[in-house]
Amino acid sequence: MKVIESLKNILIEQVGSYGDLLDILHKERGHLLNLEASEVEHISKEKDTIVLKLRLLEEERLRLMKELSTEAVAGCDMSLKRLSELTGDDTFQFIRLQLLSLLQGIREMNGFNRAIIERSLTAVKNTLQFLEPFERRGNQTQKGTLLSKEA
């Protein structure tokens, strides 16, 4: 049963980390809307750290789940729902629902932030295209006189 407790602790830590990631994505949205590039860069570093932590937690969770599935029933795929049924511990079902909710929120927030970034990039691209002809004129080093056709 030590494996089950370790798994429960890993899952609780995952829920907390996914919650932190969702909070950071909310902050990122605010900084994107306010065009605060330095803050977005700082948030990006925080996201990278949390994602790395989540990958490590996921690897450990998978290792523990594999260990449990070999102990419990050979060849049986172990899911949180199945684990809840086998152990009679509803905590696993509750954690499963929390994870599903957090992952859905993260997916939605990522989509929203992606749309903001794409819109901002399009605006910058259009502005640069608009200014490009003026830049070419300003860089000309031709000697001579500019004559106007207006009389």
C-alpha cells in the first residue's frame, strides 16, 4: 500500500502544479492584453519551470501506475477510475475530476493566449508592411533634385 500513498502524493502535487500553471496562464493573458513584453518573457520562464516539474511528476506517476498494475492484475491497464474502484478510495476519483477540469481550463487559456499572440503578430506584420515603402524612400542616397509634377 506504500505505492498507493506515493501515487496519491504525486497526484496531489500534479493537481497543485496544474493549478499553478493555470494561474500563470491567466497572468500571461493580462500581460499580453497590456502589451507588457518583459512580463510575458518572465511568465514564459515560469511556465517552462512548471512544465518541467509536471513532466517529472508524470514520469513518476506512470512508473507508479505501472508498478501497481503489475502487482494488482497482470495485463490490466490501471487508470485513476479503475484504481478508485479497486481500492475503494474515492480520493482517486476526486483527483481525476480535478485533473480533467484543470487540463480543460489550461487548454482553453492556451487557446485564448495563442489568439492574442497571433493577433498581435498580425498587427505588427501589417504595420511593418505599411512602413516598408517609407523606409525605402528614407534610405535612398541619390543625389539630385526631386521634381514635382504639380505646377
